[in-house]
Amino acid sequence: MENSLKFTSENIIIATGARQKDIDSMPIDHQVVISSRDALNMSEIPDHITIIGAGATGVEFAHIYRSYGAKVTLVEMMDRIIPNEDSEISDLLRKSFAEREIDIKVGVTVKSIEASTGIALVTLVTNEEEHLITSDKVLVAVGVQPNTDGIGLERAGITTNKGFITVGENMETNVSGVYAIGDVTGKMLLAHVASAQAVTAVEYIAGLNPAPVNYQLMPRAIYCEPQVASFGMTEAQAKEHGIETKIGRFPFSASGKAIALGRTEGIIKLVIDPEIGEILGAHMIGPEVTELLAELSMTKLLEGTTTELGWLVHPHPTISETLKEAALDSNGEAIHI
């Protein structure tokens, strides 16, 4: 009989995370067909790599491998790369990647991956036609599955949805005294989300009254080149919900700091309530735009509008000036375009 340890506690927090999703048509051998974790451990750059999935992980690795000189083929089932982001941002990233000679294939499905003698054969299907890609490596980046198997959730009666643990606004499960945080909840698979969830759970356990985690306004950052950053509603999502909007834009080609850096591709795009100027969403692509999320998130948290953001004097020359200009543009008041 195996030795076992038993612990008694008034409260338990489950933080077992998630791992690469197992897909029958994309078997991972960790040699030729690899996961993102395998990719981090690689010591050599392949001549040609095919990346399945053009979400955040896929485009980040596409940028990395292309920067080191590899030929990169990026495959996505949806009709555009980074499909969860604003379509205008997606189009600009695709254009940038195409200029770097990253081969992008969208609207295709993977029928099979076969690995033999150090070579991978990927069969794609487009409009019922099959296409074959041969490459040295295949990186599968199509999502994760929760690490909930074998930890006794069924025995404890904890509710799950597709394996992810169902939680309330204080990270509580349906079983008293049991909480869950991070990727295992399936909410948003981001490190800063897990951290925020952890604070909420611990403060609630301690008898405090933490503010609920607002997933709609959670900042999202993609570290490819150019960087992509966003929070809140896209323009399309606002239309789907019947919400009227106006848009404020500012191109980096008009930014003095971006020109000085020699990195002028990209835009700031703000989705705004036309009546009060509330920022409903922000969508950015360009140099170091992930660093701009904090100012916009603070503006939103303090219930600021494009009026305050437009009034605020920003230092010159800085990348952050583009936020002020985009806010002003929503009212036709931008100075530098």
C-alpha cells in the first residue's frame, strides 16, 4: 500500500492549472510535434516550423521563430489570426506578419499530423480540398485542458464544466470551504488573472469584502512584434449587443516618439460611449502598447472618460501621448492628425 498524507483545513484553494489540450488529430510526441512548453526547452531553431493555432501563444511563437530566421507557417481554423481581438487589430497584425514573410493560412482545419524520421507532415483541409505541409517541427498551440483529473473532485462533489472548476465571484466552489483560482477555473488563462483571483479568494476567506474580478475589463497582452494589447468590448461586440459607439483612433505614424524609435506601424483604437465618453474598450497594436494598458485601466476604474483622458497633459515625446490623441480624436479634436 502506498504511503499517503492527510491534511485537515477549514479552507482549501485548488490551483492546479492547466496543460496542453490532447487532440486526436494532433498527437504530440514532444520531439517533432511539440507543445509550447517543449518549445521553451528547445536549444536549436528549426529551418521550418508549422504553428497550429494563431491565438496569443501561436502569434508570439511565430514572431520568435521568425526573428531567429526560421521559416514559419501559421495555421488558424478561424477566418483571421488572433480571432478574439478586434478585427482591425487582427488585420494589421496579419499585414505586419506577411511583410516578414510569415506564411499565414486561415479558415483551414488540420486533418492529421504525421511525424517520421524527424519530419512532420501536416494535412490541411480547405473547402474540402486537402493540402500538405512538410516542416521540421509542428507546434500545437490550440488551447489547454484543466488539471482536474485524478484529484478527487468527483468524490468531493465539486461542480465542473468541461473539466474546469465552476466558481462564484469570490472563487468559491459549490462545496463550502473549497475555492479554485487560475487556469483551472477556465475564466481567462492569464497569470495576472490568476493573481487577482488569488487575492479575492484569500481576502474573502479572511472575512473581508473584496471587489469581484471584472473579466470584461481585464487587460490582455500579446507579446509578439508589434505588440497587441486590449481590454473591454471590441467594436463588433458592441454592435452585437446593440450598443451605440464612436471610435477614437490615432496612428503611430503620427507619433513623434514612434518616429524617433523607427517603429511607426500600428494604431490606438478606443471604443467609446457616444453620450458620456465612457471607454468601453481599447484595442492597440504597436510599439510597447502593453505598457499603455495600465493608464487606460486606471481611467476606467476611476470612471474617467475621453474628456479627462484628452485633458491630461502627457510628457512629450512619449508613446503614451497616443492615448490622449485617440481620446481627442473621438471628438474630432486630435491635434497631430
